[in-house]
Amino acid sequence: MPFAEPVVTLDHLRRHAVARSLFAPTTLPRAIARLGFVQADPIRAPARAQDLTLRHRVRGYRAGDLERRYAQLAIEEDFFVNYGFLPRATQALMHPRAGFGSKWSKARTARAQAVLAYVREHGTVHPRDVDAAFQHGKTRNWFGGSTNASTQLLDAMHYRGLLRIAGRDGGVRTYAAGTACAAPPPWAGPDAAYDALVDVVVAKYAPLPERSLAELVLRLRYGVPQWAGRRQAALARARVRLASASVGGQRWYWPVGENPSAARHAAVAEAPTVRLLAPFDPVVWDRRRFELLWGWAYRFEAYTPAPKRLRGYYALPLLWRDRAIGWGNVSFADGRVHAELGYMAGRAPAGRAYRAALDEEIARLQAFLSPR
């Protein structure tokens, strides 16, 4: 008999996206393992993106807990599809990053070797210590400004796996020798490792429209630049391997074994809950998917000139049940949360249920932002 695609609607996909990503709060290690990757961002408005993402998924989470507990967790900071935090076993699939880009000059290689020897001697180092020890001077950064050459070299060494992030000191990354990173498993040849990394991406952001799947596989160039020539084959394998259906003229993909039309998704997604989500939360991150599922375009406006902003510097998408209904600009001053909300419909949903759920979300933000 011919294969019959599952009957899936856009409502099913939206509920699936909410229910699978906003799972019941658990421990920090389990939440990171389930997410597969937590994108990092330095802006605090009112907290960093990684903390805003984890607060919905970790019981009793407070802003800064990831940084405070980093050294005790089996995770690493590294580039994946973006920069962030991921399980050490996943990071191992991306290394060694050999055979890509232009080779270092003899002088730069010598500087890197000297810095690596210094790090190994001292264990964990702060960039200012390296700068003081070697006095590499200044260089131009990616944004056209000036930065310490030592800082840029440390970043490059970290990307190549020579160094790892040991922790943070006042938000500044500290470095240790990269030998602490896990070794890739014996089965992880390039194609198998690439497929495993694609599966991590899909598990985090599914359900995904066809074009978003292709773009996310392309974004793995940050994590595995050494395998650029294998990218199209990896995408082709993913299209065959993953579950999929055509919905609304789009081909959508999700992990095998999941059922977007399962009744339990509706029960989770329709719970009377309000959530203010980070701009980089997995529910929000794919702007194309967001617009397809919720019918309006969310844009991150921190780098948009103030007069051109529509919703605010760091507007947090506002989710009510399984619907994205607006946004909030949140601050924390004098020990209190202050939230300015906007709604796509021009007004808040009517009824006590929404008002009570909003009060609960503000209370959760208050606890999250309050010092321990």
C-alpha cells in the first residue's frame, strides 16, 4: 500500500512546538541535555538570554545560575549554530576543527604555542593576565573597533580547541587548556557525527519548515567548518531520516517517533499559562517559523535605531497558552520587576484567567531576578 502521510494541521504544529520545547521544569543538567544547546547573549534586559531561556525549564532557576554552576556541569561553551552552551559529548563531535580557512602565519602560530604553554603552566587564566604577560598590543576586531590582540588570539585558540572556557570572572571568560574536552566517540566518523549534530538542531527547534531546516544545517558551518563539503549530503540524509508532512504548502520536519497531532500536546499547550520568552528562546528563534505559526512577524530590535523600533530594545514575545499574543519590555529596578506590555490585538485578553496567569509570570520573574 502507498505510504500515507500523517494528518497534521498548523494548529497541531503550533501546539507541538510549544509543548515539546516548554517541557515541565527539571534540573539544570537535564534541561541542558534535553535542549541540546542553549544560545548565549551578553545583553541583560532584564537578564542574559541563556538565563531567560533556562528559567522556564529549570526548577527554582535564578539569573546567573548557569554561570555559577558551569564548572560543575559536563558542558562547554562553543560555537554550534550560534555561540552558547552545550553538553560536552556534543561538543566533542565538532572537534578537531582541522583543515579549514587560512593557515596561521609562523609568527601567530608561535604566539599561540607560547600562550598555550603559559595556560598549561597556570591552569586557568584571565585574558588580562595573558595580555600583561605577552603584551601583544591592539588589533582591529570584527566590528571595526580596537581590541586586545591577546583577547582575539584566545578566542581563536578556543575555537580551534586548543583552549576551553573554564568559567567566567565578572562575565569575562577565563581559559584552560583544551585537553579537558571530551574525545569524540569511536563511531563518530564525519557523516555520522554530522547527522548526530543535525539531529540535535532538529530536536531543539522542531517542528521546522523546509527552508529553516536547510538554513540550520547551513549554520552548522560555525560548528563544523571542516566539513563544508559534506553539508548538502547531510541535508539530503536528514530529509529522508526525519518525520515530515506537508502543511499549508510547506514541508515540515520533526524527529522520528514524535506525533504533532498527539492529544497530550493540546493539553500542555492550552494550559492557562503566560510566558515572557527570550528573543533567542527555541520557541521564538526561527523567525520564519514564528510567523508561520502565529501569523505575525517578531523582530529583535536591540540593534535597530531607537526611532525605528516597533516594540522595544529587548522586547520579549508574550505567550498565552499556545498563542503568541504580544510582547513585553521588562526591567528590574529597586528590587522590583517592571513590565510594559503590548498586544497584537491592541488589548489584553479578557477574563480573570489571563490576568491571574500574568500575575504569576511576573511573580516568577521577580523570584528569578532577585539575588540569592
